[in-house]
Amino acid sequence: MNIHLSLQSEIPTYEQIKVQIKAQILNGQLTPDQPLTSMRQLARDLRVSVITTTRAYSDLEADGLIYTVQGRGCFVKGDAEMVRRQYLQSIDEALGAAVEKGKAAGLSLAQLQDRLEEAFHEQCH
């Protein structure tokens, strides 16, 4: 796993870890049933508390992206593609709602796109 943390980011550390692992699962870098680095080892590697890595892994498990085997560790779930489809459906629904609100506010397509790009870039920093 390749994870880079920004201590200057407004995004909490556990969320940065979660987002990067999620991206690696959804883009296929981490494959089904692949073991993840232990929470303790990841905490040592990233120089964060075990509570931080535990929170990230717990959120990933709640999102359906990983599973835990007692005494063995955490593993990538085999149905990451299904989770990806669910995310895409959720995105489509959110974009539909944004379009409705944008139209109600009198925004043009270009103005709505500008707002989307702005929100996207804010999330990346």
C-alpha cells in the first residue's frame, strides 16, 4: 500500500488513509482477498496512532470494501466492482440533485461545471 499523508490538510488523517486505500481498491491496485498491512504496522509506517488506522479500517469495512478475519487481519473484499457501481449510482443521484438545484438557482451548465470543478479541487487539497 502506498499512502501519503499531508499534515497541513484540513482532512483528518484517518480520512486521508481511508480515501487512499479506497482508491487503490477501486482502481485494482489492491486485489480481492489481498491482505492489508496490519493496523499497528500501518500506524508505525505512517507515524500515526493505532486509533487513527483502526478508524480508517473500520470505515472501509463499513463501506463494504474490506473484511476482517479474527486473528489474521484485514483483507480486500472480492466484490469491489459492486461497491464501485454503488458509488457511481450514488454519484449519479447526487449530480441529479445538484442539477435540479442549479437550475432552480438559475445557473447555466458552465456555471454548474465550474462549481463542480471548484468542489473537486477543494477535496483534492
